[in-house]
Amino acid sequence: MTTCTTSWRICRRSVSAALQRCAAWALSSLAVVGVLAAQDAKDSWTTYHGDYSGRRHSSLTQMTPANVHQLTLAWAFATGQTQSIKATPILANGVIYISAPDHAWAIDARSAHQLWHYTYPANEGFHIGHRGMAIYKDSVFLTTPDSHLIALDAKDGKVKWNVTIADAKKGYWSTNAPLLIRDHLLVGVSGDFDNLPGILTSVDPETGKTQWTFYSTPPQGTAGNPSDGATGGQMWMTGTYDPESNLLFVGTGNPTPVLNGPVRTGDNRWTDSILALNPDTGKLAWGFQATRHDTHDWDAAEVPVLVDGSFNGTPAKLLMQASRNGYFYVLDRTTGRSLLTTTFATANWATGIDQDGRPIPNPAKEPARDGRLVAPDESGGTNYRSPSFDPRTGVLVVSAHDAYGIYFFRSDHGAYGWAGADYGVFGKSILRAIDYQTGKIRWSHDLGEGASGAGVLTTESGLTFTGDTAGNVIALRTSDGATLWHSGIGRVGNSPVTFELDGRQYLLVAGGASLYAFALPEH
């Protein structure tokens, strides 16, 4: 255990706090064996989304619209790395686990005291970012830029096992935060720059052995390829899960070659899709394609948010997604049937909606040698930043991006990789509250120019937390989007979380390469 030299805290060190830190390691009696048991716990955030639903909505009410302006810094933890934190921290038994490419830390949730720091060996993987870790019993799990999955001892950060989940030499990398469902550790990879099939793998969390592998597009050369010759469809974001139906929901990425549509005619199934899988077998239950024959890099990998509610007055098991293509979808998650499709961000690439709820691509917006002005741009109407569903108001709060880009296609670049280029022209970030019953925007809040990297958190007390593009973490009133508080911490690149320890609620958010904890003043 190392002495922390990168934390700063505003609190008195006490004997009781020290005892609480020691007690945090009693993992054998308080082991996290599943997410469902901890969904209602106020003192934990044990998976990427906080629970299986992907709603990122907290039941905590200590922070309210009336007192949120009093938030003060409780502590800060600097990683000392050059890359910003894009990971959602997880919390169990008073310990926070946070990651960045090639790195993982365990810190005391009360003081930011560093308990351990793991560094993965230097590698040639793609260091674009990292989404977070997973926890099971006394192990935490980390993916790497060269597509390894590593099990670390939660007590000291020592490696338990290290397995390869995809071949980095072929062009795969991983930023994925694994998802634990019973004894299945589900992990996805990325690989946009090469013609590679999309892969989702289930791994035994005890041993690291592969249980099954699902391909969203068949490997090249597969006879009767149902993807019309396309590869891609990477599953690089963490999915969601419905225990009642035992279905895992995951979004898939764009087809490849990315901008060269003529060499992969047809819809290119199952790229840019929302898929329902059996987590025990990896078998596909149903699929819904958000973008047919994508030629703009508009992954549908964004979070599939699960809600039990009503639709048109009828009780329904719903799935909703704000997709990178600028469209908002509501599906019946038992069947994949479309219930609603509408835009939530600027989009000029479709001529209408077909009978299956899918936008109809406009051929005039296909990439061309002389360029085509298209909205959204390549970064999308939204991206990896997580939305939040507030059940009190019935809105999905999304960090949207209204942006235009110019797309170029060059046939001489061939049928491999990117096969063209795209250039952003203009973009601004806007937080939008979408009424899931109608798709209408209840309110919007300007976040500034460019694309935001901040996800969204809502609370039962009526607060929404996110970050703007000027380097502030902000608190809004969920009912109308009014600003209530802000603090300049640097560009927010992850999704905020909240938890309660010792009767005190904390807001945890990253700014740049540091992690900040805010709380109301102690009295």
C-alpha cells in the first residue's frame, strides 16, 4: 500500500475514519456478487451505469434544488496522467476504483487516500480513452488498449489473471467497462480502422476463460454473409440487462469500410443496431437497426436505457436510445418492435421514417468526391457520454450535439478502412430533456461550442448534473433545466455519480485528469 501524494482533502483525519478504511477491505463478508442486490444501496455504485437499467438515476435526496448552491469540495484526487478521465468510477465498501488507459487506482471514498495503483506494461494499443471497471467478489476487472482483460485483486491491485479478448495486431483495441451478469463477465472491443467483425465476449470472472463469443457481423469470407459484405458493428459500450426476461441489450457500431458504401450494398445487418442477447449463451433474441447502410460513422453503441412504464396508456417494457445518428428510439424491449422514432438533434440525412421505425437515408447525403454537408457530423448527435432517465418527470436527459460536417468519399482509397474523409464545420452542445412518450423536447440547456464529453446524472430530489464545454460541472433543475450551481474543475470527460457515506451525500465527477468529490457543508 502506497502513501498518497496526489490527493487533497478538506476533512480531519480521525481514528474512526481509519478504522472505516480498514473495514472496507472486509470484502469476504461484503462481497459484491451481483448488481441487483445493490441497486437500491445508497453507499455504492458497483457497475458502470450504477445498476442494470442504464438510467443513472439516484434515489438520494440530501442534495436538493434549494441547497445545491452550497456544494463545496470535499476532496480531489489527481491521477498524474496526461489523459483525461473518461471512466465512470465504481464504488464498493467505501473504496472507489477509477481507471484510465493502462492504469487503475483504488482510493478511499472518504478521504481520497490512494490504496493502490496498477500500471499495465507499455503497449502499442490505441490509447483513445477508458470507460471504467467492473467488480466481482474480491476482484476488479480492467480492459486494455491492446485488447486484454485483466483481473486485479481488489485489496492490493495485484494481477490475478490476464487474457487476450481480441487480436490487437489485427486492429482491435478496448475501452470497454465490462458488465457482470451472474458468472458472466461481458466485454466488447473496438476496431473502426480495419475491416473487422464486431465481437462481444463472455468470460468466466473466476478464471478468465472464454464462455462464448458473439459476432455482430460475420468474419470476412463467411458464406452467405447476412451483412451484405460489411464488417464492423463493434460493441464498445457497456450494455444493459433485464433480469426478468434474462436479456442483455447492447448497441453496435458502424459498418466498415466506413465511408465506402458501394462495396457493401444493402442494410449491412447488424451494424448500427440495438441487439438483445441471452447472456448465458450469446444467442440473438432480436435486433433493431437504427441506421441502415451507414456511411457516416454513426454507431448505435449508445446506452440502451430500460424503463418499465406505460406507452399510449398501456403498461410496457421499454427500451429507449438517443442514437449517434440524431434520432431517438423507443422500442418494446420484449420484441424489439419500434414504438417511436423522432429526432433529438439536428439531422438532415433522412427523407422520412419507414414502417419499421427506421430513418430512410437520403442518397443526396451520401459522401461524395466533392463533399456533402451533413448533420450530424461524424461525432454524432450524441456519443459515449451517458444519458439519464428521470422517472419523476418522464424525461431522458441527453447531452446532444447539433453539428454539421462535410463528408468526402474517394473510391481510389479502396474497400478497406475509412475510404474517405470527413471534416467538422460547426457544432454546439445542448442538454435536452426528451419526453419518452412523445419524443418532444421539454427543455434545452446550452452547454457551449464543440462536443461535450460529460454524461448525465439525475436524482430523486429533482437535480441534474453534467458538464459544459467551458470546464464546469453544473447542477440544473430537472423540471425546467435552470442552472442552480457550477464549479470550474476542467473539462468534464466522464459521467457523474453520487453516493452516501456516513450520512453524507457526495457528487463524484472528473475534470481533466483529476477526480473531485463535492458535498454539502458539515454542520
